[in-house]
Amino acid sequence: MSETDDPGEEIPRSKPPEGESDSTEISQTFGTEVSEGHRRRRATFFKFSSEQSGAFDSFQLETGNQWTENEADKRIREFLIRLAGDRELVHESNPVEFARKNDLLLLFGPEEEALFAKLAARFPPETLRIWSELLGGGDSSDSFGPRSRAERQDEKAIALSIKKAFRRRTITFLAVVALVIFAILFFRRLADEGIIDDSSQALRFASQESASILEGEITDFGPPIVEPSLVAFADLLVALQEGDGSPEDRVRQVVSGNILKVEPGEIIATVFGYNSGGQVALIGPDGWLSEACVRVSVTDDEFRPFDVVVFELTEGLCSKELSGRKVSPTCLGENLLIVPLYIPQGEATHPEGGSGWAEMIRIGYEMKAPGWETLALRGTIAVGTQEGQTEIPLFSGQIGDELTVSFDELNTGNCMLMQ
């Protein structure tokens, strides 16, 4: 054992310089020397006001998911720096060591502890455990001296409040997850069972059954007879000029008369049932079919299509960008055209998901003209609210028969049944 290790001998020391405190002598005597900076910080630690006015005014306590350990350490370090105020600090990356080396646990009062408890609601479990023990007193090596019974009770209350906040966050998260799962199961069951068809505006074919018709007997529905409530005019002009800029800036409500091959309102359309399917009949002025590009679609009330068909008398009349399946005419005449269209009955499912009812038939007479990106006349066949029980009329015929469709005295046309 060296001479300095003998407790019975006084450890020789040099005379302290003027102005150095007795505490420095004691520290040097027992081998507990501290740096000059640390001694200076401790000497001035309580000279600062314990009330950090406005220190936490801008401190954000947002709610959300649990932080990672790095995110939690970052927010704890920010909290401790605000807590220290203007005190000189020894910087340390670990927030626990940062608090210890700078004696910052002494600054935790009731308000600071309550604010820290709210922050701890998002701590990961290990970080929550470490700080609960640290603020609760921890080991004797973590303490700044023996604590009174009242202080330890306060520390238990803090730890309990942190745990309660963490428990509330966990319960809230589980409740949200349960609600989402319930909603998914509910709507999946609703989709499997189907929605009751209460749409009074759905397009329905006239009943093909009758008590007077014998089984296996072919029904003759006679010639096509127009239902007035299922008639529409192609009177909506859709004109979009070519050029740069947004489409809204290039829309035109009026165009030159010599550009339009057919005027708005000159084409009339209606719907029939034939050969177990839907048929859309269109009649127009003389010569309108020679350059006709007709597009017909059946949609639900949100304009989501169930079927889209395109007819052109000569190849190339319709733009390649025009979507829809090309069809051959059911019946074709000089000014009368009938094209097939699938019209689902009752609730039907869309290919992209969801379901609805066939409620509208949209017709379009597409034209081509230099300088115009889109030039068309369009209209819509729909069942009005007051006409909720209107049915699509049926007709019969054989291939080669000549049909007559009369909309009114001025709009009557003939065509030959081709399929």
C-alpha cells in the first residue's frame, strides 16, 4: 500500500490559490476532483430562477403512434434543453446521461412532471421503463440524496400517470383497429348479400311472361311501338377546340353552322327489347347515316357504364381514341338505325368493382372537323321519378323483315332487320 493509501496519514496537498473554496480542498483530499467547468456550473445552478417563464409555450405535444427509441430520445433531449433554460450545459448524446451530468432532474417540479408524462405517452416500452425508474428515484446511484416519504409518493404518482397515459393510448389504438375490422366485415357481408333494389328509376323490360302463353310457345310481341317517356333528343352540343391550355378554356357553346353535319335536336332516340336484349333506335335527317359515328352506352346514376357500343357505317369514321365495342346494326335503313346494347336487369356489378342499376342510356353522334378535338351531339334516355314503373317495350321479327318505327308524324323511318 502506498503512503497515500494509508488512512491514518494526511494526504499532502499544495496550498490552494486565493479565492478557491474549502470544498475544492476536500474533493482533492478524497480523490473526487471535478473539472473547473463542472464546479462552476454547480456553483451557479440555483442562481437561475426555478420558473422557466414561457420555456414550454411552443413545445408541441402532438398525438400519434409510438415513437422509436431514437425519436423518443430526440424529443426528451429537446424537453431537457428547454427545462435547463439559460444554464450552461455539458452536451451528451444519451438523454439519461445528459440529465445526470447537468443535474437536470433537480428541476422536475409538479408541472414539469405532468408535461413530461404527456410526452411519455408515445415512448417505446424500454424508454418508458428507464425514465419511470429515473423519475421515481431509481437506484441510490441515481439519487441526489435520501428522499422523504412524501417525495417518493409523488414519484409513484408520476410513474402511475405515465403508465395510465400509455395504457389510454394503447386502448384507443385497439379500439380504432376493432372499429376498422368491424366496418370491413359489415360492408363485406352487405356486398355478399346484396343491396335491396329500391331504385324506381331503373330501366326494366316489359314482362315476357303471360298466363295465356303455353310453355315452349314462341311469343310474338308485334312491331316496335315507341314509349313516349323513353324518347330523347341529341340536342346537347359538345365542342372542344384543338390547341394548348386547359380543356375548360377550349370549350365552345356555339360553332359555325357549316361545320355541323347535323343540327342539335335533329336526331331522336328511344329504346326497345328484342331477341332477349336491349336495342337503341335512332332516327335523323336525310343522309345523316352516311357519315355516322354513333356511340351508345348504358350507365348507372353515377355515369358508370355497364356497356358501351360504337357503330360506324364505313371504317374510319370513328376516332381510334373513342372507347367502346364495335357492333353491327340490328336494323338499318336510310335514316333509321337500331343497334344492340346490353341493359342489365336489377342490380349489376361493375368490372372495376361496386354495383348499381341501369338507369340511363346515353347517345352520341360523333363528328370530325378540322381544328376540333371533340365535336358531338349527345342526349340521355332516362326514366323520370314520376315514371318509375315505365317499362321498355318489346318487339318481334325475322331477319329480312322491314320494320317501321314512328316517333311522331314527322319522324318515321323504315329499316331492314339484319339479325
